[in-house]
Amino acid sequence: MNREDIEFKGEGGVTLRGWFYPAEDTSAPAPVIVLAHGLSSVKEMHLDDYAVVFAEAGLNALVYDHQNFGDSDGTPRQEVDPVLQYRDFRNAITYATTRPDVDASKIGIWGSSFAGGHVLMVAAIDKRVKAVVSQVPFISGPRGLDRLVRPDFIPHIREALEGDRLHRFTDGASTMLPVVTPDPMGQAVMPSTEAYEWFSKTSADRAPNWKNEMTVRSLELASEYDPGSYISRIAPTPLLMIVAAADAVAPFEFALDAYEEAREPKQIVITQGGHFDAYSGPGFDECSAAARDHFVKHLRA
């Protein structure tokens, strides 16, 4: 599979880097799917596998790293700013429309986990988007903090966030927090055994540039982010949501609640695995096929 190293300007003029996979078996301008990953993840963490599936179906695919992560520029490093990230999704769309091999009237977007929330906002706001797939999506930061963090831990987290804000105010340095930990009771952004095993294995096997750290401010910004509140505005853009029945990272019931708020045309696929099963094995086959078919139906028909 041929792919091209690309770069383009994101918010604030920051250079974002990624890969472009040309649509196979076509010489005419083809639709394009823009893909981005979830919280702290980099493009090497199986986004290339999704891009290949789309390219083999006659769809261009554009994959990139969020600013502050992976091969993209941006500071502070390892900081997740959801507003910058969803705006950069729109910058990636703009870059794609300037390419002669892209049909600018047929734009699809695909996001997984945290970026599964971004694509809900982008599809609601940016009507250049003609089809959207939101996979195991992050729906609500305010709801997620109460759902994913033990009640007796929440005061400690709020104290840490307030302390980090004061620290940044006085000397400007960002306090770091592990993304995952082998101790389910330890301090981390995702303190689950499932998350630790997936990130550890995937980074060792294929993504050595992934780093097990994020700024504490990232957690504060994510807790304020509520992309699911935009879902009713996506229509008439066709929406596919892929949710995992055993998802302990992006709560399954949050996605179901959001789907009920979405308007037609919409479709939901419920897989039987956990949050990370969508990236390899049978879970990948199921999820990538559903996304491919959605984009082919709505962009190549």
C-alpha cells in the first residue's frame, strides 16, 4: 500500500503531520476520509490499518497526529486541548480539499474514543462533511468524571487540578500525569487494567513514539468537554455510531443516550467487545467493515 508523508497547518500555525493513503483503482478525484485518534494516542496505533481498508474500497484516507503529540508540532507536549483538536479536524479537511486527487464535495470523517467525540462536533458544525463515523466515542466530560472516578477520589482530583492551575500561574510549568498504570488504584488518566495492557502492548509493538504521560491540565480540559451535546445538529449528514457493549473507558450507556438524541439518517452498530477491541482481531474486522460500508454508501454511490 502506497502512502505519502504529509504536513499541513493546524490551529495557531502549528505544523501537523500524518499520512495520505490514495484511493485504489481510480484515476479520478475520489472521496476522502479524515481520521484521528483518541486520548494521547498516535497514528501508529492502528489508524493505518483503518486507512488501508478505506483506500482499498476506493476512498482516499488522511491520517494525522493531534498537535502536541506524535510527529506533529505543538507545545506544551502531551497536552490534550479538545477545542484545538476538533478545530484541527476542520483544518485537516481544508488541507484535503486542496489536493487534486480529492473530490472536495465528498468528505467523510472518522474518529475513535476521544476523537469519536470530536467528529460529532465537527459534523454538526462543518457541513462540508457528508458522512461521519463515531467509534467508541467520548460523549461527555462532566458526566464522565462522575461515572469513571470513584466518588471518594473526586475531591482529591479537584484538589490536584486546582493545585496544578496555581502551579502554572506561578511558574508556567505543566504537571504531568501517567496515561495508564498497572495499579487500578493508582493515579492515571485511565486507571484500568484494560487500558494499561492495550497501551503497553501497542506502543511496544508498533508505536514507540507514544508516551505514557499527559499534562494534568488535559484532564481538566477533558472534564469540561461535552461533544455529545451537539449530536442532534448533525442531521442531515448520515451518522454511524459504533459502540462496545463492554466498554469501561467510554461508557456504553452514554453513547446510547446520545444516539437517541441524534436525528435521522443514523445507524448504530453494537459490538460485544471492550473499548480497545476495535483496533485488532475480529473487533477490528467488524468495525472497519461497518465504517467502510457507511462511507462507500454515502460517498461513492
